[in-house]
Amino acid sequence: MKPITRWSALLALLPISFAAQAPSAYAQQWSGTNGPWGGEIRCLASNTVSNTTTLYAGTVGHGIFSSTNNGATWAPIPHNVDTTVLSIAASGTFILAGTAGGNVMLSIDNGLNWTFQHINSAWDVGAVAVNGTTLFAATQAEGVFIST
């Protein structure tokens, strides 16, 4: 019987590692949607709580766009300022967006009205989350902030 060497053991594992990297059923083919056009897109979010076809896109300098039909059409959210949006989270009627310069934008009525809040950070808000009525904002260098 031939002894097992380090290389033969490694070669025996190669088919397993390739099988583990096979694409999932969710990402077999990609194609473009119809926009949104007008700015570099920095982030995407979906709102699976209230509507599984609603998407939000944060752009550089043009605020937030929304799609209510899985990306077939896009429109800028009304009453939205032209700002750079780096992160978005949506849950129910809440939309939370992180922007450049330590600011967050919050809507509690699906984007009809917005409040703008500074989170006492000079750093960009690169990630946001909504957990019930508690809001979280993460910056590049100062950690995670929580709403009170």
C-alpha cells in the first residue's frame, strides 16, 4: 500500500473545495435593471417587512431613489435633499440612511417626510440598521451609535 503524503491528501481534497464554491441558486445569472440613473450608486436595501418588491438605492450627490417593482422603474424619493447616501436600511415604514459627514436621514412614513440628524461624529455613516424602533449607525472610525 502506498503511503499518503501531504500532497496526495491535498489533491484528494480539491474536488471538495471546488464543490463547496459552486454558485447558489440565487445568483446564477445577472442582468441590469432600468436604473436608477443620475448618480453613482453606493448602497441598496430592500424592505421585506412591508413589501418584497420595494428597493432603495443611495447615490452620490442625488439622494435616494426607490423602486416598487423590483427595479423595473426607479424614481427619486420626494422631499429628499441632494446628498451622498452611503448606507440604507428599511423596515416597515422606517427608512434610515447614513450620509457623508456623520449624518443620518430618517423617515417613518416610507419616505414622505424626513428628519436629518447629526450623530456627533465627523466620520461618514457607512452602515445603518433598524431593529424595531431602535436605530443604529456605524462610522468608519468611531464605532456604532444607537438612537435613544
